[in-house]
Amino acid sequence: MTVFLVQLLTGLAGAAALFLVAAGLTVIFGVTRVVNFSHGSLYMLGAYVGWTVLAHLPHSIAGFALGVVVTALVLAAFGAGLEMALLRRLYRAPELLQLLATFGVVLMVQDITQAIWGAEDLTLPRPHWMRGFVAIGGERFPRFDLVLIAAGPLVLGLLWLLLHRTRFGTLVRAATQDRDMVAALGVDQRRLFTAVFALGAALAGLGGVLSLPDGSANLQLDLSVITDAFVVVVVGGLGSIGGAYLASLIIGVLQAFGILLLPKLTLVIVFAVMAVVLVFRPQGLLGRAADAVREAAAPPLVRPAAPALRLLGAAVFVLLAAAPFAVGPFAVSVLTEAMIAVLFAASLHFMMGPGGMPSFGHAAWFGIGAYAAALAATALHLPLPAALLLAPLAAAVVAALFGWFVVRLSGVYLAMLTLAFAQIVWAVALQWTGLTGGDNGILGVWPGGVLAGAHAFYWVVLALCVLATLLLRRVLYAPFGYALRGARDSTLRAEAIGLPTVRIRLAAFTIAGAAAGLAGGLSAYSKGSVFPTYVSIGRSVDALLMVLLGGVQTIAGPIVGALAYTGLYDALLLATSQWRLALGAAIVALVLAFPQGIAGAAQQLRRRAA
């Protein structure tokens, strides 16, 4: 019984630390509606700044408390500066474009942090009072964890008082309900949003500095914590502080007991909880149902490409086909990866643009296709054509099963449910070592026979990626494609004229999964191996970046975005060790200069010229 009590207290301590991060994210999203992917970077900076501040203060309780307050204030100032310099220009932009810009900030902060503090983990010296324990039935429990447990309700109470007993809180709650009406009443939205973002950044910094006694300041904190924070915010309900605290308690306690009772399922528990909650209560535990069903304005009609663009595309295809005769093996390898990236981005665009279904977990289908092809080649000893046929089939079957739950949601909730499924697939790939090899992966996946040469396989990749991408384009201009866009633009009107919107969206989700699975199978043969990173969040983010850089509302967008992103990434990786800083700055600049994507901006210029 004592062991379970200690685990419960451990879960409550973890829940408090998670709530501090999620509360800041909830406050920011509730008012500004910005999907702030850089919130994890604020948490990471809180840990680094806290380490620096506490190193110059007395190692006493008063010194630690002062360091925590100073760190929160420093992060509040940094958050206010970030909001005024960048995010203020994105409030009217689509949510996914905001996500793209804040991901650029993540890349820049990583390199800046490494340049200032170095790449080594920084641990905080633990004074005597911090190393103390309390005895609970013969078991020892860290005294500092009791401080964390108390911090959660304390911060929740202070936020409640701030939001319900002050004029600032009244304005924040009003802006959460209807920010346009608040602006009409004469409230300066810019100052309000800056203050809200500073508050959210301070909470993230508070969580970062309080994590130091039980951990360290390191460069992996940003991406590791933002995923759990997004889960808490979505499970609790977007914009609900009480929901974030309730979700933190549930997830923190489940994680603590999961480590004790189901150690092999610890990576799945969090996302399984989110999947179950979103399936049965799409708006989250304490969220408002109206947020989950809000329909966006219909985007402009996408028309077929002009004859000149078709000729340009044909010329590019001819140049790509002839490339192996003019460039070396390294360039051929880069072009192979670029073609796979084009198909991967086109598959995501198929469901995001015409389908209106954003996905944060599209790498699930890419990874399933890669593992299916790799297992077919190594375990079943099937030839390359059969293995590549199995890759999209396996991805399509799993996408259809998951899609039955996913397509009934919309917006951020739909995207987060895809992330949950992707993380479950990732956990299976990592922990089912008997089938997938775990971290060791599956090796020796190489094309054989006449396709063993680099040039022959490159032409196979080029042909399959071009044909699959053109097939996706053809489907969009078929009656199914117009029905899909009708379901996207207005679900109620589409159903009123007899369109089975759920089945249409499910079919689109399955087709997109199959195309991504084919890209994954080709990538497995291109790399000669498959690892769990094929299903990681980073892989899904890459697909999002490519689609958004190119432009969601253009057919050529994913092609242009994939080529631009892979080319920029490879060039910066070879040119500078500060490639994250340069890539992040380039992404932010592209978002500000081309809010409709590169292809979308080119299309606008062509229409104006016409």
C-alpha cells in the first residue's frame, strides 16, 4: 500500500510540473488563438536561465525562491519581445501557418541556446535542504517533490484570482469568448495580447526552472515537453485552465502508475488517453463544444494548371530523368530523397488542402509503409515490386481503421488525434523489438537484381513518385475531389444535398495514407534501413513544413514546398554548423513574405498579371 501511495505522490508531482507548462500554453491559445509550438523553447530557456541565475545566488531556500521569480520575469520579458517582433503579425493567419512560424522560432532558439550555454547538460547543485526526504511508511519521498505538488494548486488558485478578480482577467476572459467584440469596445488588443503572451511565457519559465532539481537543462527539453503540453491542453479543452489542471492530474498519475504496473506501455499511455477522450468528447474534458465544430470560410476554388505550367512541369521531369548522366552519386541520392519528399508532401496536402483535415501525425503512414516494405524484403524475402505493393496497402488498411475515429473531428482536435495515433505507432515500433528491431531497426533493405544500381532505382523512384502525385492530382479534379471540397467548405450543406461526408473524408484519409505508405516504402529501399524515427514527430513536422511552405490552396504547393525545403535543408546543412538558426530564420522570413506559400504567391502574381 505504501508503494502505491508513493507512486501517487510522484504522479501528483509530475502533474504539477506538467500543469505549469500547459497553463501557459492554454492562456496563450485561449486569447490569441496562436498554436504556439515554440512554447517548449520557452520552457527550455526557463531551465537554462534558471540555472544561470541560481548559480549566482545563495544555495538557500530564499535564494532558490528569488531565482525562480527572477527566471519567470526574464521569460516574461522574452515572451513579450517574441510576441511584438513576430507573432503580432500572424494573428489573422491560419492556425497551421502560425505553427510553421513558431517552429522556425524553435530551430533558432536551439542554436542560440547552444551557442550561449554549450551542448552539454547542465545540472543544478543540490543543497542539503533540496536533498531531504520525508518518510512515508518506510519509503522515502523527496521533499522537493512535495513543493512541486503544492505549486500546482497554488498556481491554479493564483490564475483563478487573476482571471476572475481583476480587470485584466475580465478582459482576458472576454477576449477568449469574442476578441473582435473586445476590440470594438475600445480595448487595445496589442497590449492585451502582449501581456497574455508574457504571462504564458512566465509560466513556461517557471516550469523550466522548477524542473532543474530533478533533471537538467538540455537542448532536448523543448520538443520533449511541448508534446505532453499539447496533449494536456487538448485533453482538458482548449482555453480551459481548469481543464488543463484536470488533464495534468490524470496524465501525471497514469504515467506514474504505468511505470510501476505496465512499463512496456508507458510511451503509449498518454496518447491513448488523448485518443479515447477525443473520440468520445471531441472538445476535451472541460472545453466548449462550439470550438470543436466551428467551420472556416471556404477557400477559393483551385483551378487546373495553365498550359505553360504543364509544359514547365514536363521540362522539369525530363531534366530530372536525365540528371544521373550529369551529376554524381551524392546528387542522385539527394534527388531521390527529394522525389520521396514530394510524394510524402503531396499525400499530406491531399487531406489538408482539399480535404480540410490537418494532421500532426502523418508520419504514421509513412513509417507503416516503410516497415511493411522492410519486413517484406527481409522476413518474407519478397522482391522489390511486391514489397512496394505491400507498403501502401498496409498503410491504407491502418489509415482506414484509425480514420474511422479521426474524420469525425475537425481543426486542432483532428490534428491532435492524428498525433496520438502516430505516437502510438511510434511506441509500438520502438518497443516491439521482436518484429521491428526497436532502436536497432531493420537493416539490409536494398533493391536487388537489375534495380541494384543507383541510377536504376532512382528512375523507379522518379517514375512512381511522379505517377502517384499525378494520380492524387487527377482524383482532386474528379467528382470525388469536388465532393471532398464540398464536405470541407460546409459539412451541413454537403449533407443536405446527400453527400456522405464522413465516408468521403474517410476515403480521402485512406488514400492519403496509402500514398504516404508508398513514400515510406521507397524511403526504406533508398536508405537501406528503417528505424522508429520514420514515425517520429519530426518526420510529421517535416511534411507540414513542406506543405505550408509551398501553399495549401494550390495543387503545385506540396511539390514546390518539398523541393524548397529539402534543397534549403541540404544546402544549409553543408554550408554552416548553425544550420538550425539559418533554417529557422528562412522559415520565418518565408512565412512573413509569402503567407499563402511560395506557390500560392506565384499564383497570385500570375493572376494579377493576367
